[in-house]
Amino acid sequence: MNMLRNMKIFARVAEVGSFTLAAQQLKVTTAQASHAISELEVHLRTRLLNRTTRRVALTEAGDRYLKRCTEILALLEISEAEAGAAKLSPSGVLRIHAPTSFGQFYVVPALIRYLEAHPLVRVDLTLSQRIPDLLDEGFDVSLQVTTTHLPDSALVSSRICDIPSVLCASPEYIERNGVPEAVSDLRRHECLQLVTPYFPIDRWKFEGPDGVTQIDLPPGKLRVNSSDALAVALAEGLGVGPLPLLTALPWLRSGKLVRVLPQYQLQTGTIYAIYPSREYLDAKIKTWVAFLRDFVTAALSTEHG
């Protein structure tokens, strides 16, 4: 039995006092309207309406039931309106996961401007290196970095930007150890390694004016799984190492790091926004993903030119 449909028919019959008129307004047959009321009465085991050939009247039980039906249908109408508005106007809590470094330097500044533009949205932001389970952990959007295609999934992915990695060192390290002029010169330098799921271990692959060049790395003083931590070690003069460009930019702007072999880039990673479904996408998710894409694209073009 379709309880809500039957309640709507009952409420309309009670309002207009006629099965025929109610059926016309709801675009059902008179027989369907009559059957809906009968189903309700059987389910409730009480008579809701007294019927004669000339009129329809509520019983005492029917009058009480109509008041509850009216309340329930009004709440349903409000809920449907709110749910529909969520698709049109950003509001409510937006739960975001992001990698730590990208989150600190780009997601947080983007969120400040996004929240100014959408005051009805509140954000719950989690920064971590691990990849969460969106459905189990209740995230609306997870930002993930990969150098390969994302695995097939029922989740939806939307590309935010490509991020090359660049080789960096502190000015003090370069002053002490000299400027590498070619990739092969790195064998004479202290090479610090970034260990992440999207960065190869013990080998750096460069793309430059002479095509693709690889170098196998000797054992170094430091391996670390955080680009933020590696940036600190590089700024302290410990050696030469690769950083995703978005991590490196604040350090390069401040002068605490400089590019090494600036004519080369290391591998390029891609940041994706992952969310549960494309169908009936909530406005806060849709607008946030588009806003972040524009924000990061502008940051890269302005700061890296």
C-alpha cells in the first residue's frame, strides 16, 4: 500500500467533500480514489468517511486522522522544498577531506573566500595523508593526488588541476655545494627522497629540453613521506629534493628555497575531487568543486606564470 499517496487522496476528499472532484484534481480515477480510502480504513481498522450518494462526511476518527495527515503532509512538503533547494542553493554542512599540504596552503585559503560567497554553508575540514572511505566516513568531497588514472569506482571524480614536482634546495646549500648544471651532477649531491604512493622510490624522472631523463639515487640522509616535512629539511640546508609545485611555491616566494635545474620538471600529479554521485548533486558540492578548480588554476598561473 502506498501510504502517502492514500493519505493525500484522503485529505483532498475530506477537503472538497467529493470523491469525484478530488479524483479530478489529483488526476486519478474516482474508483482509484475510493480504493485508496478503503485501503486506509482496512489498515487502520476504522471508518474514516461516511458516504452517501449526495455527500461525504468525516467520522470522529476521520477528523482526528485528518489533522495528523495534514501535519505529516505539510512536513513532507517542507522537506521536499528543502531538499530541492539544496540542489539549487549552497547551504548546510560541507564535509571535506584533503591531503595535509594541499589543504593547508590552498584548500583553507580557497574555503575562506568560498564561505564569504556562500554564507549559508558551514565546513568540516579534515586534513590527512590517508585516503578515506567517503561513504563510511561521511565525507561529501575527498581531494586526492595521483600520477595515474583513478581506479574504476562507483564514485565520481572531477579533475581539479595538474601539479608538476620541482627540485629544490636552500640558497645556503647551493652556496656550499655548488649549482647542479645537469641531471648527472645530482650524483654528487645529497639527495633527499619523498616517499609517497605517487612518487617513485630511489629514482627521479625528469622532463626537460632534452626529453625524459632518469637518475638512480644513491642512499640519502633522509627519506620522508610528507612534502611539508621535506620542505623544512630542504630549507635547513640538508640537501636537494623534489616537492610538488603547490607545496614548493610558498617556500620559493619567501626565498627560503630555490629551484634546482629549473629547466626540468619531475613527474606531474593530478588532483581530483572525489564525491559519491553526479545525480542530483548538492549545490554546495558542485559550487565548491568548481570554486576550488578556479582558485587553484589562478594560483598556479599567477604564482608560477
